[in-house]
Amino acid sequence: MEKPTGISVRNGRLEDVGALLAFWLEAAEGTDRHDDPAKVVALIERDHEAVLIAEIDGKMAGTLIAGWDGWRAHLYRLAVDPSRRRQGIGSVLIRAAEERFAKLGAFRADAMVLHENVLAHHAWGSAGYAPQPQWARWVKPLS
């Protein structure tokens, strides 16, 4: 798939934190996340290339966090403006993340996708991702 015209991808910056939080409230799936500006600031300060922002005409149209811990490549927070879905923005972001990971030496990426988020299943599936039946994500809330 060729990159749709008019979409640019850049890294998130500290001055984007407020806009990212507002965007995720509108465009990301609902979860039990506890977003706060300090956590987003910490992410950007720790890895200034982790937050990918797709823009059209200078306006945020999508986001993806491409986290690299030196061992594994993790994708999460794929969110696309509801009025711009199914225009290739998610695909552009996923490709940008994969290019980042390839430069870092990653051999595989995993994506965090909610079971009920069927729209996201289509985006991830068309990018070549599939659920891994032999794994389950185990979590423990930290207080």
C-alpha cells in the first residue's frame, strides 16, 4: 500500500502532551488506563522517538506508541481521528513504527489490541499482525 497523500508522521514532543491526552479521550478505545501528563512526559523524555503522531495539514490525525525496551518492540495506543478512519492513517503509523524497530534491530513486534475493538482488528490484520494463541497477557494492578 502506497502512503496516502497528505499524511506526515513525526515524533511526539513535550509540547504535544496536552493534545495527545485530549486526542486519546476522543479517538482511543475506552480502557482502564490512568493517563496523566506526567506519564506521557516521562515516556517522551525516556524515548523521544516512541510516540508517533500522524498529521494531515498540521492537525493530529492519529497516534501510535512504538515502545522499545532494548529487547522487545511493543505497539500500543493506535488511535485514529474518528472522522478520518479507513483512510490509511493507521497503516502509515504502523509502517513508521516497523521502520523504527528495524533500525533498532528488532526481529518482531507485538501489538496491544483489545478483544472487543473489532475495527482495530481489521487495521492490525491488514498490516500482517495476528493474535498469538499460545500466549495470554497476565496483569497485576500496582497500587
